[in-house]
Amino acid sequence: MSHALTSDAPRTSLSVNVNKVALLRNSRHLGIPSVTRAAALCLQAGADGITIHPRPDERHIRRHDVFDLARLMRDWPGREFNIEGNPFHNLLDVARELVQQGLPLHQLTFVPDAVNQFTSDHGWSFPEDAQRLGPVVAQARAWGVRVSLFMDPEPGQMAAARAVGADRVELYTEPYAADWANPVARDRQLRRYREAAIAAQAAGLGVNAGHDLNRDNLTAFLRSVPGVAEVSIGHALIADALELGYAATVQEYRRCIAAAAD
């Protein structure tokens, strides 16, 4: 069965990260909740894509999940499959297999996390990371896969990200979320992200954003930061879904995105 994306999709795409569904499933050996079922319900509700971040220790997303989700995405033309991870760990091996099997893979988001890191907490640095990133970016693009680099909101770093061949950057938004309750600090953060987004676009990069975005802070972020192509949201969205259900939660996040254009 084929599911086309409706024409009323928001300008900024919503990609749902289903890692936390896998984390809950992995606490038992019953196979529930189903990661693919969660993804399907989010897509049915209007999510524009699915994101996963498989780590070498398989603490949440496991190897079979990657391929199960890729097979699911074949039924959703117009929606995107985004895989995050460190390209110097297991990420490119998994991506290579997907490409060899002809399975969907639209975007690879390269994140500089350590093997045992609790969660992603910083972006790439230039010029320090340029030499080693160049070849892995080139490999992904040779497969026809868009490459996004996870970056701190530093305007001066954006041209260097483009110079290594990246198509997009994903702005790391935890600092903004952490300052949400303080209006002065929040406005200062929003200026940083706005300037970083403008610099990225001037360098020829698309702009994604993610980490600790939620129903409270998403609209304000998108109103202040121009041209965000995609937000990737996992922890807050899955937590909301425990109370509201997947469909209502996705629709709420779509509403937050749409409100930014009002």
C-alpha cells in the first residue's frame, strides 16, 4: 500500500525519533511496544519522516530495527528516513547495507558522540574535524544520501561545514531549551540560532534542528529562526504520546509548526 504526503504538510518537516520506543521495548523480551508500529502510527498521523539513532551498544535501536523501518518506509513515498550517528562507529556499515539492498535512506545525520555517551551534547568543530569528515561525507553523497552535520549554533562554523561537502546542518537546540524559562536568556539563545541559520543558508546549507524541542518551545523557535527545513523530535514527543497517543501527539506538533507561520 502506498501513502502519499498530503498537500497541507507544514513547511518545516517533522521527523519523529522513535529511539525511546525501542528503549522501552528492550526493557523486556516481549517485543512490545513495536517500533515499526509506532513509526507507522506517526506516519499515518502526518509525520514527514522517521529518525533513528542506532548506537553500537544497541541500548535502544537494534540492527534489525533499521531494516524493519526501512522496509516500512517503502510504503510511504514522500516521507523520509533519517539515520543519525557517528560515522566513525557503526553508521556507515549500516547505511551501506541499506543502499546495497535498495532500501530507503534519505538522510544521514553525522553526530560526534562517543560510544558510551548518554546523549548527544555537542556538534562538530572546525577546522579540527574537517579532514576526517570529508571522506565520510563524500561516501554518503556518492550513495545519493543527503548529509547533515550536527552543529552548535556558531555562525562562524557554517561555511566550514559546507566546505567538507555537507548538504545541511542540524542545529543542536538543547541550550535553547535549557534557557526557555528565562526570557532574557531565551532571547539571547534565539539570536544565536537565528544568526547561525542565516550563516548556514548563506553558505548554501539547509538547516535542520533538534534536541529537547517540545510543544512549549517549538513554535517560538521556528518563528525566530528562518528557513528551518526539518525538526527531529524524539524524547518529548514520545513522552507526550504516552499520555495523548501517537496520532494526537503528532497532530499537536504539526499544529506547533503551523503556528510558527501565523
